[in-house]
Amino acid sequence: GHPELEKAVLLTWIESGSVNFPKQEFRNQLDSLAAEISLSFQPDYSVLTIKCLKKNWEPVFAVFADFLLHPNWDSEIFEQKKNLLAGEAAVSQTQFDPKARRFIYQSFFPGHPYRLAPEGDFDSIPELPEETARLWQQSMQTK
């Protein structure tokens, strides 16, 4: 029920890499294997996608598994992502389409998570506690 929390955590996670391949080393591993991991966000789910050449599947999957099982966490990246999301949410509050979408979702789905704006709540993003984000990340690992 907190899209801004999920986005901040997943964006931080994917840029922080793993304990064995932190930050840029994680990107370098993927680049050397001609692979890409990307994210997309929907109102009720998020998608983590791996793209690679078929011949590189096993080593790419090993890097990806390490990323999932031994995540690195970078507090500086988390703050950067919160600022990015807050900026996106602020812009969306001034544009007609996002405002109309929020109004429609809130009208059609009262009390349901669909009523929440996918970009998150502008007021709550800067206040996202890092500890809450880390706990959410850990809960995703145990599911």
C-alpha cells in the first residue's frame, strides 16, 4: 500500500548491487555479459526484468541470484532516489493527466490500494525512514 516505499527500495536495491558486486561493479558485471536488469512499476505490482544473450544466461543468473540473496544497501543512493521520487511526485501534482488519474482512481477505488498514486504521495516521500525501507527490502527476500 505504499508505492513510494517500494519504488525507493527497488531503485536503491538495483543501483546498490550485491555484497559481492557492489554498485558499479554490479553494473560492470552485467555490461561485460551484455545483460540488463530493469524495473517497471504498476499500481499493484512491480516488475524486475533480466535481458541477456542466451549464451550468457547462466553467468547472468548467477550475478542476479547474488543480487537477490546478498543485497548491498547504500544509504546515499537511497537518499538520491527519495529526492528523485519527490521531484517526480511534485511535478505530477501540477500536471493535468496525473491529477485526473489520481482523482479517477480515488473515486473508483476508495479504500483500495489502487486509489494510491503510482508515483507516491509527495508529502510522505521525504519522510520515508531508511530503516523502514531496509525492513521492506528484507521482507521481500524472505517471501
